[in-house]
Amino acid sequence: MAHIKLPEGLPGIIGPFAFRPETAKPMRELAEVLLRGPSTLSPGERELIATYVSSRNDCYFCQTSHGAAAAHHLGGNEQIVLAVKEDFEAAPVSAKLKALLTIAGKVQQGGKNVTPADIARARREGATDLEIHDTVLIAAAFCMYNRYVDGLGTWAPHDADLFRQMGARMADEGYIRADAPPAKTETAKA
Amino acid sequence: MAHIKLPEGLPGIIGPFAFRPETAKPMRELAEVLLRGPSTLSPGERELIATYVSSRNDCYFCQTSHGAAAAHHLGGNEQIVLAVKEDFEAAPVSAKLKALLTIAGKVQQGGKNVTPADIARARREGATDLEIHDTVLIAAAFCMYNRYVDGLGTWAPHDADLFRQMGARMADEGYIRADAPPAKTETAKA
């Protein structure tokens, strides 16, 4: 049970978003720009960074939903998501993304952990200033979203298919209008 | 020197905000709603929560600027800000704010650290669901802002008077339009 009275049947962050639309609006906009806005990092790469940070923060709802969004962007490849969470240096992703995931992991622990050597490695692998900026901010932002979801003790379903549907919607439709809960959740609560 | 090339002479978060206006917009809006929007928590109380979390995250720019904003809201009382950072349980603030600061400190370490006992204490001291929600989100959001500022290695002045001016502007004018750097910084760079 959540720590405060949230609208029922809405999983993870959707409950507090419905509870407080004034803060949901900028939080949704930030996710949309960072994860789906114009960028030289693909949406799949950005969702992998979000998933990795959420995994490091042990946030079940965020790592599972954004992991599903990443897999959807990557042609349904769920193995790559698992590989990144387990050991990204050994995962089948680009050297540039590995360097950016290193930075994201440092930010997850605290901003001051990022070193000039981390930045130099990312540049060497071709990362631009904007890509480094967005990686830092995706990691920082998910330190917020993860704490929001878990700090309020929100509820989440444990149903892989439901998360696959949710991830596909997040990937295809984005973060601005996705207020309605997944159909299956509504059915489960009806 | 910052890890990426940011516009010069802009302290702390102002540099990356100018570098990436697309993400600055929702981040500014979120701060405005949380810290200055309609609430039964006073702006001074909310800035104290932001300052406390930033202090726990060891973010010099955020704890100093928001500490100055808190002091400005509280009639120039800088002692209360120092007392909250040092030991809020012994600080001259309400029992309700102490309970909310306890929750904020738990969120800073990770959302799952918040316990039903923490929530029960806050309710006992009169906190509403919305106040608990906003406390969790202020703490979570400053875990983002702090990591953004430090993860990019931004520059910050060490000048108490400049921060007093900045804090007064943040308190009086808010977070939406505050794009220009403090006058003193511009002079120092000219």
C-alpha cells in the first residue's frame, strides 16, 4: 500500500502523476525531451541509460517499464536490456554507449563521482558535449523518478506482458499523453 | 572547469540551463511549482527541505543558493538554515517540519528507506498527504538538480553576498524567468 492515498489501480509513477498533475506536467515534459526528443542518441540508447540507472537504484517499476520501452525501440530485443543491467561492459552495445553508461553509473552514485577520465573516454569514443550532457541529465532525472516512485511506496504489477504493452506505448506514444493506465490493470481492478 | 563547454560566467545550474533550454524549461517549471506554487507548506519551509537535501548531497551551489532563498523567505534568518543543515531535530523549526525533513533525508538516500513509521510521525504532527507527497518530490527533485550541477562539474562563486542576492531573487522572482546571471558575476567576468 502506498504511503499516501493515491488514485487506485494506477501502477508506479502513474498514481502520483494523477494525484498531483501540477508536478506531473513538467516531469512528463522532461522525460519526453530527454528520451524521445531530437538527439543523436537513439531513443533505444537513451531508454537503456534510463533502465540502467533505475536498475542501480533498485526501482522495479522504472527499470521494468523503461527496459520494455528500450526493448521495443530495439526491435523487441530483451536480451540486450538484461545484458546492460547485468554487465554493460560485456553487453552488445557500442563503445560510445558503454562510456556513457559509465558516466551514468557515476552520476547515480553522486555527481562528483564523474571524473575527467570518464569524460575523456566518452569523447574518445565519439560522444559530443550534448550527448554527455543528456547522459548526465537522464541519470540525474531517473534518480528523481526512482525516488518518487519508491519514496511514496507505490504499487506495481508483476506481469511481463503488461510491462511489454506499457513499454511499447511509452516508446510509440511518448510521455506527454500517457495518463491512462494499461487496459489489463483496469480489468484486474474492475 | 566544467566537463563540457558551457556558456561562460553562469554559475551552477544556470550554465547547463542556458546550454540546453529544452530541458531547462520543465526543470524550472518543476522547481516553481514545488517551491513557490500554492501549498500549505510555506516557501521558507520548502526551501529548507531543498537546502537540507542539497547539503546531504554535498552540492555547494544548490545548498548555498537555496539556503539563501530560505533565509530570505524567513526574514533574513540565516541561523535557522545552518541549524537545519547541522541537526534539524535540534533546530528551531516545527515538529511537523522535523518529521518531513526526516522523510526527505530518507528519500535522499533512496526511496525505499521511507518507512510507515516515518509517515505515521509526519501525520501525527499534522502533515497532510499533499505535504508528504511534496516533501518526497522536493527531496527526489533535488537529487536530480544536485547531480546535474555536480555531474557536469559546473563552476560556482564563493561569495556570500552574491548568494544572498541570488537567493533573494529566487525567493522574490521565482524560477521561471531567472535566466540572467547575478550582476556581480557578469562584472567579475567582464
